[in-house]
Amino acid sequence: SFEARNLEVQNALLAPAMRPYGATPIAGMLSDLEYYIGNHPDVRSGGDPFHSCRARYALLLTDGAPNLDMRGDPYFCESTVAVVPGMPDGCPYRRPDQIAARLIDNEDIDGLYVVGFDVDPEDCAASDTFCRDQAQSARDQLNQLAFAGDTDEAIFVDSNRAELRAALARILDEAAPGTTTRTVPAVANLGSGQTAPQTQVRFKTGFVVASQGDTAAPWGGALDLEVIQCNGLDIERRQIGGGDVPIAPNDRDFRFHLRLNCASNPPSNTYGHCGAGTSGTPNVTEQNLLTAVVTPAERNGHLTNGRTITSFTKSNSAVTYQMLGVASNAERDATIDWVQGTAGSPREGNRFGAIVHSSPVLVGSPGLDIADESYNAFRVRPDVTERPTLVYVGTNDGVLRAFNAAPTYTTSATHPTHPNTTITRGDELWGFVPPLVLDKLDDLRLGHTWTVDGTPVVRDVFFQRPLVTSPDPTLYHSVLVMGLRQGGNGYFALDVTNPLVPRFLWQVSSAAFGQSYGEPALTHVRVRLPGRSLEERGIAILPGGRGTLNDADGDGVLPDSCTFGTAATPTRMENMADTPRSTRRCWN
């Protein structure tokens, strides 16, 4: 039967002793790659508009020499009359090194990396000359293939995971050099009003761990911009970097972390050689940091009716030591100095915090029309169409940061809050310290602490409206929602419709929530509240957090199983079994 055969296949695939003893038809695989690059609509000529200025590589992982191409014994196709159109001999494929060379010559790829897995003559017995000769021949052929693929020579690893991982890391470092990052790069097109056509920008992030043994030293962060322009010119690249390095004039627009670290009065155009204790360090003043005014009792709870946003500075009496959870005004000032990275503080010249898990998000003016006239009216509002493209990212110094990602931008004379204001690429417009982390900022002075480590999500939504309504351009808002991952048990939201003046909307937090590792979602639903007509409302869907498994029996082995008890289960769908499991994971 089908089920029996399927089970046999599964057992064969899952057998612990299974090894890839099959053939290695490398010529056919490379021929397929060549066909794919030349014919797939996404990658063929004209399909990828950025191919001419963005590198492409291929990686071949094999445990043997090329075969199954009918060359050599017993077919010797190379000595027969050609029967395949366009082939120089009677073989179905060209030799692998010939195909690799053609891929390079035709600029289909920039390099072919070859990894030989467990191909070592020394693994053969000393007396087994046949085995040793075959293994050495395979190595020679793979080296020849890598040379033809413009990567000089193959990389050979033994049959263990660590060596294979190291080989792949080496290849990735060569193909895409730069600091390793744990986040997803942000990639976006820039409109014709902001830069040349056929231009993409890509942001990458990173972090620099404190010096070994210096646990109190702050971790540094990196946010680098790459501009990819397909106009016949070389790609503009600025790789992730860190440390105390000079900033060349052409670097300041691309290395956002250095721009912030070295600006004397951000946002400003003061650059130089910066760093704590370094000759020429600018007189670093306070950043444009913001927070919401809350009481100590409100700080870590639900905030559902908005709060006034205020400057996070020592001179602002609204930011009290009680808000920060410290014991005195002196501790308050020291904490604010640390977060601000002001002159004389441990973070002077290093005030861009570590980006570990927060992926950068690019947000500009809305794009296409949708089947909603209110949204289409919102999209063409003058203040919305002219807003700059911003990159939002969280840093583990307690700040959600907002940078201008586009080239020099000047607001109009009619801008509602900032008329005739010029903003340069790389300017940090503001940073927001969520109420949830206010009482953790003092801990940062003692060593690395997780704070604003989630990835922001930004969507255009309306808050509420009746089912039937006239087009209204004021209904929609650009809303940013963000969790903190290990930095806290909750989420917060900002209105960034006017990205120059963010508004605090709400915070949802509870000790029972769990750490907010999930990615929130924003959407609309139809609801009928008591005493009201059916209406539409914007909602945020907040994933449950990460908790700790409960070791109820005390044996130190997790997870334990807990019975469901008498808890009710959801009403079952028609003709669908609804028998719950008798046990489940037991969470604190």
C-alpha cells in the first residue's frame, strides 16, 4: 500500500547509519545552475536590476569527484561523435571546470566556492593504494574546479560538524566581509525624490563586546548603511566597524554609530577622531532622548491612555529619581549621564548601544493605493508624502533609535511642526526610552543588561471608525509596536505618523506576560461593543512571552508534565475530534 511504502521511505531516510554513498553528478548540477541563472525570471538578465553591481556566489559541497557525466570507463563519451547540439564531443555536459569558467566569464556569478567533505587520502589504509589514489584524484579535480570558479582552491574538511561550520564561516566572511550580526538587514528602495533611480539601501547591525575582564565597560553597537546604485558605477559600501577610528568625510553619512558617537551636539555636522580620553574628543552634549512621564507604580504596568513625552535629560525635572527606581538625585544624574554618554561619563565617545537581536526597520512615506479611500487620502497628505525615510532600531542601552536614512532632506515651509528644517543622512532624530526599562537603566552602569532588544513593527492603521464613513485623511496613523525580548515582559507603541514628533500610545506589561520574544502584528477587526453599533477597530496582536519551565517534581529535569485538570477546551468544529492531551508542559 501507499502507507507501507511511505513508511519504508521514512525509515530509510531516518536510519541513523545512513551515509551519502550515492553519486556526485557535479557537471549536471552546474549545468542546471547555469540554466537557472540564464532563464529564471528573478535572476536572469533584466530580472535582477541590481545584478550588475551586487556580487553573487555559488557554493558546492561534495564528498567526491565529479561522476555520472559518462566520461571515462565504461562509456568514454569524450571519444565518441557529438550527438548533443552545441557540445564539442559526445558527452551530455561539458566538464565541471569548463562550466565554472563560463559562469565566471559570462559574469553569471562572481565566484564558485568548493568544499570537499571527507575527501582525504590519509583516511585510507597505507596499503590501499587504490583508495588513496582515488581520494587524491578527487582533491585534484575539486581544486581545479575551484580555480576555474575564481576562488583559487577547494576547502577540505573532515567529517565533523565543527570543521564544516568553520569552512562555511570562512566562505561567508570572504563573500560578504564585515562584523557578524544576529539581525536581519533592512533593505529598501529610495524614491526618485530622495536619490538616483535604481538605488537600494541596506542597513546592517552589529555589536562590540566589552574588553575581556572589564565587565562594567559598556558594549558598543554598529549600524552601517550600504547604498547599492546600478548606474554603471561601483557599489558604495561602508562595512560594519567599531572602536576608536577616524571618520573620513565620506564615512559620516554611512556609519551611523560613529556619527552619533562623535557628534558634539547631535544632530550636528561635527566629526573628528573621537573616544573617551582621546585627543580631539568633542565636547559631547546630550542626545535628543525622550521618555514618557509615568509614576513608579505605573512604570512596569499597563499604560493605555497615552502619556506625555518629555526630554530624558538631567535638566528636566519631570524625570525624577523615583521614575528611574534609584535612591537619590545624584544616582539619577549619574544614570542619565550614562545613557546620554555625556562628557566625562564611561560612555563618552561610545554612546551607541549594542544591537544584538533588534533588526533595523526602514519606514518612509506610504506607497501604493489600496481599496480604502481614507487610506488613499492619508497617503497623499502633504505632511505624509514629504516625510523622510527613517530607520528604527533598538539598542541595549535602553533606547529605541530613529535615524534619517535618506540623503539631505529639507521640510517644506508648511510642515506642521518643523518648517524649513534640514536633516542630513545619519542624523538621529530622536531616541525613546520605554517606561518598561526605566528602572533597569541604573543596572547598565554595572555591566551589560538586556533592555530594548526586540524588532520594531510599523504599520499604517486606523484606531476606530464606523462601517460606513466618508473618506477621511486623518483616520490613519503610522504605528510602531515593539517588544523587548529578554529586556522586559511587555510591548509598547508609538505613533510615528510625523516621525519628527513621535507620540506615546500605550504599554502593555505584566509579570505573567513573559519576556516579549514574539513579533507583534497590527491589523483591523470588526467588533460590536456593548451599547454600540458594529464598527472597525485597529488592534495589536501580541504574542505570549517566554517563560521558565516549572520543575514541579524537583528532579532537575525539564520539562515536567502537568495535567490539564478541568479547564474547558474550545468548542470543536463539526466532525472534528476534540480529545485534548492528558498532559502538557508545565510553565511557571
